[in-house]
Amino acid sequence: MRFSRLLILALAVTLPLAVLVAAGGKADAASAPPPAGKAAAAKRYHCPMHPQYTSDRPGDCPICGMSLTLIKPEAAAGQPTEAAKGATALARVPITISPDKQHLIGLRVSKAVERELTQTVRATGVIEHDETKYARIAPRFSGWVRRLIVNYTGQTVEKGQPLLTVYSPELFATETEYLAALKQAGQWQDKPPSEPAVAARRLLETARQRLKLWEIGDEEIRALEQRNEPAEELLLRAPVSGHVVAKTAIEGKAFMAGETLYEIGDLAHLWVRAAIFDSDLPRVRVGQKARVILPYLDHRAYESAVTFIYPHLDPQTRRAELRLELDNPAGELRPDMWANVEIEATLGRALTVPASAVIDTGTRLVAFVRKENNRLEPRELKIGAKTDDFYQVIGGVEAGEEVVTRALFLVDAESQLKAAIAGLSGPGQHEH
């Protein structure tokens, strides 16, 4: 019993002491400085050109010989550094290339100069009838078709050629009135002027005017006067030369006043309706020279000019339309033929650089200007019009400055590479 009491007393004294010793040991371990080897291992170095090579001490890259740079903690933690961001942006910096290297890569330059700038606006067109030489035969009286002389679509007709004969009760009655008025006016022709004579002449003029309004020609009226009796049928003639585009007249068919029996179009002179993009519209003017090219006629070209620009856009294609005119004496051209149209648009004198001197990055246009001591300097250009061979320069390059036109992409790649290196290792001048 006495032994048990002594054991309990000993545990009560030694156990708190053991706890305090253990706690003190942990605190000392936590506050103790890390070993020198671990502190050195926290610093890592890498090559800017070959980031996959790393080292725990400064030195040179065994691949390219460049000095190793310290990897910053944020870069080691996976966060992009400012240098990495600059390298990703791939900005361009001026570079210097020796004359020997320029000759080796085939570098060529050209001066920015002012020149007369012309642009070829290309469009597609459709040949159509000249609307000013298109005619419809639509009698202004009702009646019946008696006899067809021109009896099929596409037939060629000359101006004044007979087309058909028609019978009309209205026309028959008017001719009868005209002959009666003509006879009555003749009775008063040799007599002194009087009120009945004036009334007879007015009646004759009224009857003649009615025939005129019904488009009865002078030749038919003279024939009526010579016959001295109304005709059972009237001969209608072609008002223009051309070919029959449409025909609804059939022998024995009844027609109403104003109904179209024939449509005649002229083929000696045609229109070309061309469609251009609305962005090309400011460069097109009435009177500009143009060429109409027909691919299915061995790419034969016809000289023409812009005669009219329609004041509206096609709501479906969002294109503007313009008109050209062509003479067709040989009859080779036909309505509804497709054609290619090339319009020479003159843009005036402007400062230009060759198209081969411009790099289009998608968001900006860049050129490299050669300065003193073989220094090639990148410039962002402000561009106006563009042709197949030249760009109009509004800003970025002055007249007389030399821009790189050959080996441009090699120069651009070198400039971007130097910009990336400068972003990783600090700014500096690089020569070759």
C-alpha cells in the first residue's frame, strides 16, 4: 500500500516535467533556422532561350551559352512574370543587320513615293435590254385579233413592219364619224367663213384627234381617206426595230383596251447591269472607263463606261448596282448573258508603299524602315486605299523613306525574337 502511494506521487511530479520538455523541444525546432543546403535549393536559375534547362546556381547555358537568369518565386509558383508576358505579346523592336547578312538573306528595299493610284474594281454583270428602246403593243381600244403577220416569239422585226390586224366596233364607229366630218368640212371649204364651217372643221379635228389618241398612224388615216369608207380591220405596225420578246396575240382572241399583245426589244444597243460591293461604291464615278469581259466568248473584252449608278442597294445581297452600255451590231450579245466587269477607278496622287512591304497582323499593319547604320525600325502604318500592287499610306512612313520589300518575314521574325529575349532578360541592343 505504501509502495502504491509512492508510485503515484512520482508520476505526478515527472509527467508535467516531461510535457514541458517536449513542448520546449518543438518550439526550439520550429524557431530554428533552416539548413544552409535547403536555402540554397530554393533559388533556381534557367536559360531565357531554353526554359527547360534549369540549375541551382548561376552560370551559362550549355546549349546556347547565354547567362542563366534567376527564376522569381512567382514564376516558380506558376504565375507568369512580366518578362514572360512581354515574350507572349511578341512585340517588335528595332534590329541591326550587317550588309553581308542583308545580302545573304536577299533583303531588298523600296522608297515610299507619291504616284497616281488606280484601282481595278471588279464586278459581275448581266446583259439586259435597253429600257429606252423597249416597246409594248397594247391597243387603246378593245376588239378581236383577225390575222397575225408576226406569229412567233423571237422573230426579228423592223420599225414600221406590219404585226397583225384587229377588228374593233369602237374603231369602226370612229372611222365612220371621221369620214362624215371630212365630207362635211369639204362642203364648206370653198365658201366664206361662217359658224357652220367652223363647226365642221372642229368636228373633223376632234375625230382625227381621237384616231391619233388610239395610236392610228398617219399612213392608216391617209388610207382611210383614200378608201372613203371605214375598214373592217386595222393594221398595227412595229414601233421599233428589234425582236419579239413576248407575244400573247392569237388569231381570234378578244382583247381589252390596254392589254399587251407584243413586247419588242432592241438588240442593237444593250445595257449591262453590274453589282459591286458597297465598300467600292465611293471609288466609282459616272464616266469611268470599264471593260466587259465574256468568258464564254473566248474572254472577249468590250470597251464601255459607267453611264449610271442606281441610287439604291439590293436588300438581299447588300450590293450597289450600276449600268454600262454596249453596242451590239453583230448580234453576238444577248440579254441575260453573264459578264465580268472591270472598272478603272482613279484615286489621284497619294503616298504609297509596295504591297510586299506591309505585314498584316490582323489588328494592325506593320512595315520595316531602313535607317542609318543598317538599322531596321518597325513602324505601324495607317492605310487608306489598297490596290493589287500598292498601299496608300496615310501615316507611319514619310516620303523618301526606304521600306523592306524582300526577306520581310525573316526580318519580322528576328525582330519578334529580339523583343521576346529583351522581355525575358532585359532591354539591350542586338547586332548581327
